[in-house]
Amino acid sequence: MKKIFLSFLCIVFVIGVNAQKKRPSPATTAEGSVHGAKITISYSQPSAKGRKIMGGLVPYGEVWRTGANEATVFETDKPIKVEGKDLPAGKYELFTIPGENEWVIIFQNYAKQWGHFSYKQENDALRVSVKPEKTSKPVETFEINVVEEGVTMAWENTKVAFDLQ
């Protein structure tokens, strides 16, 4: 009887652990090469689920972790230029300040933050500004892509891109 009870407890424990691993905003990675630099971006993908995202769930004018869960991590194996400004090789946390007409892209020194709660501007390694665009169709799940000339981010009806050289 003890063996059956212990087996039952083990099964319940394993099911509980596996259930905790599944996140509503799953982790993913965007990778690519831009002008010889290997770019890796690790982030979590929230979904819109019928909610107003830009200017709603993600307020304009406030620092956003650019994804969900842990802060998004941007890594480059070589020095690069972001929108013409120097960024040394290394690992950074990627934050943004969304706006209707302008987004600020922030590369902060890597600190393994959860969300944006510990964000401090004095830890920024680089800030650049870019113009957002409207997407041609709604984007349900937040996505980041490394493309030939840089990085694109899209969610709901908004797309933002920044150049890498």
C-alpha cells in the first residue's frame, strides 16, 4: 500500500512541476547574422488575446521590457552600430519606450532582470530613436526577427525596426 501511495505522490509531483513550466508567454530566440555579427535575442512572446496592446497594455511613454517575463536579452558577438551609434560586443537587456510617433530602443548593461521593475536609466549602454509603422495585418503574438539589415519587432498593429551595421 505504501508503494502505491508513494507512486501516486510522485506522479502528482511530476504533473505539478510540468504544469508550472508552461508559461502563457513562451520563451523563444531570434537569431541571425548582420554584417558578420551573430545576433541572438532571447525573449518571451505575449499574445494580444483581444486586448488593446500599444497605448493600452503597453502604455505609451513608459519603459517596457519588450516582451514578457524576464527582460529581453540582446547579444552580439562583435561590435556593431545601431542606427549609426556604436554598441560594443556583449550581452544587453533590450528595453523600449513605445510612442505613437517614436520609439526609444534601449540597450542596458546585462543584469538578469525580471521585467522592467529594476530598470535604471543610468545603466543604459545605448539609446536610439526610431519611427513605428502600421502592420499590414494584425500580429497576435509579439515577435522579434533578425533580418538582413537589422531587427524588426511587431505586435498588434505596430511594427518597429532598427538598423544594425
